[in-house]
Amino acid sequence: MNNERPLAKGEPKDRDMNRDPLSGAPGSHPVGTGVGAAAGGIAAGAAVGTAAGPVGTLVGAAIGAVAGGLAGKGIAELVDPTAEDAYWRQNYSSRPYYDAAWSYDDYSPAYQHAYNNYDSYRGKSFDEVEPQLARDWDSARGNSRLTWDRAKDATRDSWDRLSNAVERAVPGDSDRDGR
């Protein structure tokens, strides 16, 4: 079953490529870029501001925002919703929590719940954020028939996949799982 809506008249065929609004390049991730820019700007601004005073803080914030934005975009690039959907669509029925009573349309919002929230809780393990994800499940589930008790394992599975991708791209134990 294809869940994509048909193209509107004049809509480009590559609408799902996350095109950058300025350059038109595929792979734009404004949330990740924005989060990275804010974090980078604050960190660099504080570091430079300590050494150079208020003017240095402003200059440091601007430089840090650019560098942080690029870092944030780099992390966000790891989360390609189209690729994640394709992966889970192909693999969900082989997962240990799979139950034939539920379709991919039931599991898909659980996978999305992880990758839609991963950047907000970056660096935290699933166990640390599970209470917040559980609290938000009813508003995130859409038409899924899964309760949180059934969706939790699929969300954890997606979270762990993202966490492992980040750790392969950015050295270190970002989720503190010892791997």
C-alpha cells in the first residue's frame, strides 16, 4: 500500500528530497541545522566572549552559529525519513516484537516517533527519554492501533538504529551504551 499523496499539478517529482530553500541542493535538514547553529553559537560565543568581552561574544556567536549549523546539518543528514521508512517497511516483519495482527501502517508511526524526536534528545539513551516518548505517543500515533506498550519496542528499535548511525559518523559513545 502506497501512503504517498499524488503530486499536485506543477509539483516537482523530487518533492521528498528535502531541498535546501536557498541553494536548492537535496538533503536540507532545517531543524538539525537550526539546533546545531544555536548550540554552536552559544558555545563559541561564550568561549570568545570570555576572552574578548561583549563584542567578542557577538562575533563568536556568529562564527559558532555557522559552524554549529554545519555540525547540526551533519547529524540531521543521518536521519533521512524517506530512507528510514523504506528500511522499516522492508524489515519490520522480521523484528522480534512483530505481531501479524498489526500492519506496517500500525508500526510506522512508532518508528517515526523515534526519528522525529531523536535530535531533540540527542545524546540520551532510549531509557532516559522513554517517559517523554510514552507521554507523547497518543498525539504522535496518528491512525496506528498500537498502544504505547506495543509501540515501545518498535520505537526503541528505531532509536537504537539512529543512535548507532550517529556513533558510526561521530566518534564517541553518544548514548553512553558502552558501544
